[in-house]
Amino acid sequence: MFGRSAPVEVDLGAGDGVYAEVRAKRDLDRNFVAVERLLGRATKIAKKAVRNQLTNLKVLRLESAYFIKNLCAESSLDAVTVRYPDPWPKRRHHGNRLLQKEFLEDAARAVTPGGCLKLTTDDLEYFEWAQKEVKKCAPWVADSSWTGADEPTSEFEELFAKEGRPVYRQAWRRG
Ligand SMILES: C[S@@+](CC[C@H](N)C(=O)[O-])C[C@H]1O[C@@H](n2cnc3c(N)ncnc32)[C@H](O)[C@@H]1O
């Protein structure tokens, strides 16, 4: 996809693509894939990448779990980022949540040893639930040294900060 060999980071459910765009501008020696299922959003990210001549940012209009399971070779990714995933708060909808057994196993296969999975969410219940799910998946080990301090912030995160709303972050490394 990129015509060069460099560490690949994937942003799942990329939304308006601010995170992937800022990272691609900042980390020119890394390749980024933004995965977004909505066509309008995916198109917007692709336009930004072209406008800014970001040859290290590609966009796929796809479902995140499908992408990780079917399109990623073993140990091909350096990092997987999941920012503000849909929390699916009702119990009967928990099966739709991204961070659960099958996805976590697929992601552990796709990520290189030592590579990471990073979660950022404003939903405490989802955060605690995700931590329990990851704990059950042996290849992932919590990385308590990651604070997310170096992560780009989006407009709505700045709004959260102004309102004093907490954001929960956790990274895990593939052992
Ligand atoms: C709450 S937004 C967060 C967007 C972005 N990560 C951010 O931090 O601003 C969730 C995004 O994930 C996308 N999304 C939800 N489920 C998805 C899935 N299964 N596969 C791909 N994208 C998904 C939605 O369309 C939406 O753009």
C-alpha cells in the first residue's frame, strides 16, 4: 500500500481522521491506515491526505474487526489505536463492542511482538469492561507506562477537558 517499508499504525473507527492526519504529519517515518466504516467520513479523511500530500496515510472504508481479521498479515502492525469506540451501553448490545475475545485474538496475531493496542474512551463502563476482556487474552500485557500524553487531541477532547470530563486510557503490549 505504501511502496516503502516502515512501521504501520492503524486507527480503527477513525471518524473525521484528525488523529491519523496529525500523526501522519508528525511521524513521517511511520505509515498510517485509517479504517472507517462510514463512506462520508472515509472520503473526508482521504481528501485531507491528498490535500496535505500525506503519502504515509491511507484510508480504508471497512469494518474494523473485518479489517484486522482478514486483511492484516501476521505481525504486520506496530500499533492499533481505538479512540472513542461506540460504547453500545445496553447489555444486549455488548456483542457489538469492538474490544472482545475474537477481535483481541485477531489483533494479537496482526500486531508485531512488542507492538501495542491503545484504547482511549470517555465511557468508564466500557473502559472497565474492555480491561476485563483484554486480561482474558494472554498475548496482551498492560503497559502502565503509557499515559497518552503525546497523543494529538481532537476538538471534542478539548471540549471534554474544558468541561472537566475524564478520559480513560490504557495501552497493552503484545508479549
Ligand atoms: C465516536 S466516533 C470516534 C471517532 C474518532 N476515533 C475520534 O476519536 O474522534 C466512532 C467512529 O467509529 C466508526 N465506527 C464505529 N464502528 C465501526 C466499525 N465497526 N468499523 C469501522 N468504523 C466504525 C464510526 O462511524 C465513527 O466514525
